[in-house]
Amino acid sequence: MTARKKSKSSQRITRKPKTARVLMIIPVIMGMGLLLGSVAWKNLSAPVETQGAKIDEAKQVQFTVEPGTSGNQIGDKLAEAGLIKSTNGWKIWTKLQQAKDSSGGFKAGTYLLSPQEPLSAIAGKIWHGEIMQTTFTIPEGWSTRQMGKYFESQGYFTAVEFEAAVKEIPYEQYPWLPQNLPILEGFLYPDTYKISSDRTDSPQAVIQTMLDRFQTVALPVYEAAKPNMSLLDWVTLSSIVEKEAVVGKERPLIAGVFTARLQQGMRLESDPTVEYGLGIRQTADTPLTYAQVGTPSPYNTYMNTGLTPTPIAAPGIESLKATLAPESTEYLFFVARYDGTHVFSKTLSEHETATREIRRQRDQQG
């Protein structure tokens, strides 16, 4: 058989075009770039300190963003405070967030942050305005004087500042407040509140929060009942019931006794009104003296008929409701036992007998 020469074309090695080789390399380079970028970002945004299953509360710090602070300035301050690793990471997060949410921005306020949180968590809090929250509790029956001392003890503001602020009546915001009111006594609703920590240095902000709660919780009860008494009289009588009633189930009956006395033109003769007027507080060991009861005061219901000029404390919802629906009763007197309950009487003679017996028991106990 005659051998044939192979053609030149059959001897050539098939090669892929250069363009194809480049296209194959690009994904590899991009993948390596993304991997390196991911590793770099992970390092930039990682927490300054490692954490366990949950953040150590002892590591948390308060960080304040003042109004007008730029994003870069916030990043610098966070880095100085040891809360983020890198300002470069902060700038990257900011640029990406601005591209995603062009109408948003970092919010001023005080935040509770930890070096155990990643940069994205810290930045997210400040971007979304997750300001640090604090709580305060005002018990039922507290006066504005007691509230002022409490706020001062919590480091919010001074008692003097609060007592001055409660004499400023915000009629524009709350037109339902009684006219010619000298003080907001009784209208600062007793409750537990959660507010932004950046509002705790302003007595006006705290007062607004409490008036809002009264407007939401108490005012609708009054408006729905449509009672034959003014808003001021309702809150005033409720505050006296609040101060007298220690045991909850007695509130409607105590309200009934006071209502009956008012209807008959009798003086209320309520000890808490004397205490409020004199700025004192009696105890089992130091009860009111005859001299104190006989001291003239606009709030002394042993000497004056009718209600006190203003409420004497912050009534809770149960006292407010009890005053709207007082128990119908023939009792006109009551005297407190030392366990908080009361002995109710129809006549002055019965009342005086009950009072002597309670004092005798007290003396026996030493």
C-alpha cells in the first residue's frame, strides 16, 4: 500500500482563541476578588471584642450622637471609643446604606452599644434611631413633690426644676386641662413609663409623656361617663379617695362616704388634705396633732367645706372609676385601722367610739 503524506492541516494542533482563554480567567479573578473582599469586610466589620452566647451587659456603654454630627464624625468617635475596628469599614457601610436608603440617615440620640457587637449592628442602631430606653415608675397616690424628689434621685433633673415645670400649664397641647389651673397635680398619670434616655433631662418632656397617658387612659373614662361634675372636681375627689383607700375593695365605699358628705353639705374632714396643705406626712407613730388639724389652709377639709382647690395626688384608674360610681351608703364616717382597712360608721357617736377603740388597741401593742 502506498503511504500518503499527511496534509499540513491535519498536523496542526487545535488551539483555543486567546479571547476565550481570557473569558475563562475573568470569573476566576472575580471570584478571588469577591473572596478577598468578603474576608476583608468580615475583618473590618467584626466586633472589637469576641463574645459568648450573648452580649455581656457589663461591656455596654452609652454613646451619644449630637444633632448635626456627620456620618464620618460618628465613625471617628466610635473608633475612638473602641466600639468599631475601622473607620474604613464604617465608611463602606455608610455608602452602601445611603445607596439603598437615600432618604435615611443617622439619628441623634443616646445609644446603648457594645464592643462585642459587629459594625453592622452598631451602624444599624444609629441609622434607624434605636435610641436607648429607660423606665420610671410613678405609684398611685404620689404628689408632684414626691415625683420631683424621685426624678432627682434618678438623676433626671432637680426637684426644683420639676416643681417649677408642673406650674406651667400647657393649654395649647392639652386644651382639655381645666382653666386657671395653678399646678398639674392629679393630671400626671401614675404608671410605669419607657422613654428615650435623651428625654430624661427635660422635666417638660417627662410631663408631656405623663399628660399623654392621662389623655389616653383617664380622660376617655370621664368623657364616656358624662358625670355631673367638672373634670377638676372629678380628679380632685378621686385623689382624696386614692390617698384614703389602702385596700382596693374599699374605694367605692370611701367614694360613697365622701359623696354623701358633700351632698349633705358636710366637711370632708380628710387627713390627707391636711397633710398636703402642710407638706407633711403622718405615720402610725406620729399622727396628726390637734394643732395641725386646726392650722388654716385652703386644703384643710376639717376647716373648709367642699373640695380642695386642686387634687392632692395622682389618682389611679380604680379611684377615678370609683368616684364616677360611688357606692350608695348611709355611712358618713370612717377611721383607719393600722392594717390599712377602715371602720365605717353612720353617726358621729359610733365614729368616736371606733376611733377610741383603735387607739386603745394601738397603745396595747406598744
